[in-house]
Amino acid sequence: MKKRIALVTGGYSGEAEISYKSATTIENNVDKEKFEVYTIDISPQGWFYTGADGSKNLVDKNDFSISTGNAKINFDAVLMCIHGNPGEDGKLQGYFDMLKMPYTSCDAAVSAITFNKKYTVAFAAANGIRVSQSVLLFKNRQVVPEEIISGLQFPVFVKPNNGGSSIGMSKVNNASEELGIAIEKAFNEDDQVLVEEFIEGRELTIGVFRKKGEIITLPMTEIITNQDFFNYEAKYLGKSEEITPANVDESIAEKVRQAARKIYSVFNCRGIVRIDFIYNEKAAEPFMLEINTVPGQSEASLVPQQVKAMGWTLKEFYTSLIEEAFV
């Protein structure tokens, strides 16, 4: 009998648009001979499944089921495809844990930690992983620019502490002219703002997942952008070059792979995550930037590129992710 899978998409943040694109790719590539897939749209307007006839069916939040016609459908597992709140920050994971329903992403605790950029780098640093120096700011608390400047080397990145897709992010070269504006921009997206030192080097990103107990790294991608940094336009509007697999020396590639496997292990990740690094030539080491626990899955996204570079089809990949959720 086929497993019934809820493909959960949408969300409450500005990343919902990306979530819908990711869901389309997954829906088109899930093995329909093994799984019955039902796309569930979670949005501020409600939780719905849209039937083949266009009818909207409300999700019963008591057991995360739907009713179509005279049939009630309960799901065997959830395929998480919400970028941002509430699918990447642990909220839905906690809900599914209470229902004892398997899902394909990191658990509630790991998702909450990794969604908070400052907590992520603090935990990583405590486990011997190289990260950039940073300062965390809180909304409605007085900020003294001199205190920020004293502890960091410029240029810096200013970004919402909770969020993704580089929304609200700025690169600041001159503290006196740009820092205040950048902080205000980030606070428009979040109540916490991270000010983080810029690390010079090559931007490399790598997908990591577990299959039958083994942590597997996908072929990494190098990001080369004509923007000042890998911002929203570079990520989603074609303003960057993504080289998959990255053209790097094997010695560099192995350092990144080792760091990625260590991060996946010490954070106790599950499912597919994408870890972003800067490889600094002077230190000859990769520095972790962040962990994306629900990475993009649109046809142009980095993880699908890496899956294909590994020689897998997306159908094989999504089958592996779903099957791993039951382990």
C-alpha cells in the first residue's frame, strides 16, 4: 500500500513565494508509484488542501487530516517544504512531534537553534567550527554604534537574525554612513539583528543528508555574484553564477566536506540541509556562515543542481528523504 505523504508548503513569511516554487518541483518529482502526495498550503488564511476539482478542504489540526468527499485521509509522514516561519523554525516540527507524525526535516530543537543565526554560530564555535565574529542586537533596546564598532572589523554584514533568502540583509563598509540605515532595514524584518564580520574568500555551499546511517555530502557549489554579496537578487533573480560542482582543489573540497559532516553530526541534523561556507585562503580553512534546514528545491535551486551533479534523479533523492523519515 502506498504511503500517504503531506507535502507542506506556503508559510507565514516573505519566503512563502519560494516555498511554492520548491513544492512544485517536489510534487513533479516524487515517485507516485510509491507515494500518494497531498500538497497542504499553510498560510495566514488557513491550512488547506486543494482537491483536483479546485475545492478547498480545511485541514483538521486535531490530527492533521483532511476530508475529501466521504473519505478521511490521515498521513503517514510530512515532506517539509516551508522556508521560514513556521516550517523552518521548529514550530511545525513541535506540532508534528506531539502527533507522533514523521517528517523529513530537522527536529523542533535543532530547527529553532539553526533558524537563529547567532545561536547557530555560537553553538558551532563551541564545537570547534570556525565562524565569523558577530554582535546580536535586540529591537527597542538602545544601540550605541561605538560599542558595535569596537568589537568588530569592517566591512560587516547586517541581517535579520531569524530568517532566510537574504531578505533585509546589507553589507556595510562605512560605519558612520551606512550602519544605522542597515540596522533599521534589518529590524523591519525581525526583532533581532546580527552584525557579523565579513570574511574574504570563496563562497561555497554544500547539501548534506543521511541515508541508512551514513552522512552524505552532495557535490558543492561555488557562488560567484556580480552583486556586492549573495543577496536576494543574486539568489533568485539571476544576478549570480553558480558553478556545480565547484572548481576547487580536492584538498579544499575535502576540508569543506569534513566540516559539513561534522556540523551535520554535532547539530544532530535530519533530512537534507544546506550549509554555507566561506573558504578563507589566508587561514586555509572554511568558515561556516549558516545552516539552511529547509533548503530551496525549485528547479534552479542549489540542492537540485547538486543532486543531479551526483548522478541521482530528483525522484531517487526525494524517495530517499521520505524513507529516511521513517527510520
